[in-house]
Amino acid sequence: MIEFIKGYVEHITPEYIVIEHHGLGYQIHTPNPFIYKKSNQDEITIYTYQHVREDVLALYGFQTREEKALFMKLLNVTGIGPKGALAILASGNPSHVIEAIEKEDDAFLVKFPGVGKKTARQIILDLKGKLGDIAALYAPDLFTHEEIEKERTNNHALNEAVEALKVLGYGEREINKVLPSLKQESLSTDMYVKKALQKLLK
């Protein structure tokens, strides 16, 4: 099992990033690839989970061990696969997910793509009372180090954000509901994704 990879972000797509480590490029699926910045000077550490099936061998990566631990807990829920777990983590607020599980707020959980009423109840049934070890490690400012430099952006960033939302499982109809308000702002791709998720999860 590969616990983590330390290297440079060589490539970013809406679905995954490529980390270059000693001449090898590792394709790593992440909740929101655009929180990373392509650079051959700033080395990062990404905590990985290797998913193996008969027809699939894939790496999933996270910024913290706690985020990875929550992903693995979600994978143990019947009806939740890697894509569904990534979509839940892409909201950037694991504490909200944990709170929803502990308070049995299935109305919040069904807002994630691929999570219906039955799956939401299953998440609560399987995980309620079992996330204390993860919750204790989450600070309110967990993701402040992810702040993206303030820069004016163009439609390219918004288009990338739309592609990332599609990868997470959101449909054209859902995305089109939030597009008008997003077009009024000049944001980085990461912030477009976060803003869109905030609106989609209301």
C-alpha cells in the first residue's frame, strides 16, 4: 500500500492530478483537483488510497490523513463507491458531513450526487457514532492553507470548474441552475468549484 507520495504537480485535469516523483508520473484522483497548483518547484505531500478491483487499479489522494480516513469510512458504506465518496469530500467541509451523519440529517446527505434517500440512511446507519476519531482531528480552519492566490480569471477557469462538477456526478440541469450567478464573478477554478458546491448543497 502506498501511504503517501511526495512530489510536484505536473498536470491537472477535472478528474485527477499527476504527481511527478523521481521521473515517474502518478495519476491520482482527488476530490477537487483544482485546489492544487501546477509547479515544478513547490513539492507537496498527498496521502493516497489504492483502490483495486478486477478491472481497476487506481490511486486516490488527499491533503490530510483525516480526509483520507473519512474517504475510507465512506467506502465501507453499501452503495458508496470511490466516485461517490470523492463527491461528498469535494464540498471541502468534512465537518458538515460528520455533523449531518451524527444528527441523522439525511436531507443534507441526499444533496450529493449519487446519494439517494436509501444510501443516505445507510451512511447514517453505518457511520453514526464511529467518526469521533476523525472529527476530533478536524479544526474549523482545516482548509485555510488551500487559499488560492487572488487573481482575475477568464471563462477558461469557469469551464474547468463545470467539467470538474460533471466528473463529480452533477448533471447539466443542476449545473445550469448555478451558472448565472457564477458568471458574475471572477474567480480561480477552485473557488468556482467551491462556490458551485455551496449553492448546489443548499
